[in-house]
Amino acid sequence: MRERQDGLFRLLKKIYSGLQGYLDSDVDVEIQPIKLGFSICFRHDMDRFDERGFDEFMQFEEQFNAPATLFFLESQVSRFGQRIRKVTGGKFEMALHSEAKPTPFCWSLFQLSRFLERAYARGLRKQANRFDRSGLPTSGHSAHAVNNYLPFQGWINWNIIENASLRAGFDYISDWRLPSRIAEGEDFLPPWPAYIRQRGKRHILVLPTSWDDKIFFYSYEDVKIRLLADAEVAYRPRSAQDVWPSFLNQAERCRDLQTPCIINIHPWHAVCNGQSQFYELKRMIIEWCQRNDIPLLRCRDYLSSIKNSNV
């Protein structure tokens, strides 16, 4: 009896191994770190903005002569895409802030992640095509918060999202893998270098986000403690000076890795919510870059390095 069970187990294992390439999203993917050199890249997630808020954002940006990549939701492009197109080019890159999470039916296919990847890729293609038809061709995207993430362990989620982006034909993805692993107010884990995710002849550049403005806010535990001392300031974000050491630490880590430091700042906090410290920090970073001759780039600017490599 035991021998028959062992034989059946070996047969099932052999069948699964043979099917794994069709079932597992990661089985035939190669990861290749790439040195892009140290630079600063501002990533601005533009969700929450309406047309009026976007105009106010453009007025705020007049004080800076710094490039940035602006990630817009598809719904924003459908509402005020004509206004966005007027400022396309120059120092700004317009890209997709995607919302392509598959239907709940696919969530149950935990061990069939290749199917989930395919469903996710179909959603990404549809959004990218509608973006293109609006006159805003995009070479990359970033996933929009919990609306777009998956319900599994974080590492699995991001592997599937990146593989789906590769399948959908994007040139790059600005991921949020590392910031998703910490709570608001916590300092960041050591950054990852940029890397190429490759399957066969297809490849995509992954630009990991190194620093995020979630550190401006206090954790749930900190808020509870601060409420005991002063209820009026318990929810008030930290100042730019408070979070400056955190940025500087991540930037130096990225310099050591010779990789871009991707900084995610949500301009809505400053433009529409009156929290000026978010843009005060941006000003401090730009001045620091100017003093130290550090390049300021957009996400798509790194693609030329890929074309000049052997990938």
C-alpha cells in the first residue's frame, strides 16, 4: 500500500513539474541587476487630482526646473486628457497609473499564478491602449495602491505584477515593492538596484521605488501615543527637516549601488491639502542635487541605457 502511495506521489510530482511552466508565473523568468548610475528621479502619483487641481499643480511646479514622471489614472485621462496633453513633453513624462487587478475569481488561483499573470496583463493592455488612443502614449506604468495589488504575500504579488507588465509589452515599471513592506512613519529598507526582468526575448526594466512620502505620516501606534500629549498635532505630518535624514540615507545607499533613487511624492498633499512640507522637501532635494552635480531624470530616460547594453 505504501509503495503504491509513493508511486502515485512521484507520478503527480512529475506531472506537476511538467505543467509548472504553464502554471507558475516565475518559472522561466530571469532577473539581471543593471547599473544605471546614480541619479534622482521624481515619481509623482497624480491620483486624487481633478482638472482644477492639476492646473494648481502646474502653477506649483513653475518654481522648479526639474524633470519628473507623472502617473495618471485612466479615468483622469478620460476626464481632462486634453489639458494633460497640453503640457506633454519638456520636463514632464506622462505615464499610466494602472488599475488592472483581475476579477476576484482569479484570486483563488494561488498556485496557478501564470493564469493570474495573463489576466492582469490583459487589463494592463486595455488601459495602455486607451491611454494611447487619448494621445498619451506610455512606455511604462506604476500600480495604483491597493486598488491594483493582489491579495497574496507581497513578494508573490509583485512578481506577478512585474511579469504581467512584461507580458503586456511595457518598457518599464516603477514598482512599490519595498515601501509596501513598511508601515507609515517607519524608515525604509535598503534599496534594490534597478534590474531587468526577462522571459525569452522579452524584457522589462524594473525601477524600484527607494523612498516614499508615507514616512511623513506617523504610524498607528505613534498617533495613539501623540493623542495623549496633543490631539491637535497627532495627525499632522512630519516636517521636511524631520524626514530629510531618511531621504539622505536612501540616496547614499543608492549611490553605493550605482542605481537611481526613485522618489515617490504625491503632490496632492501640498497642492490641495495645504501640506507644504511635501514640496519643501522637493525643493531641498533639487538644491542638494544642484550643489552636488547629481542628475535629475525621468523614468523613461533610463531606457536608453538598456538599449546601449547587451540585453
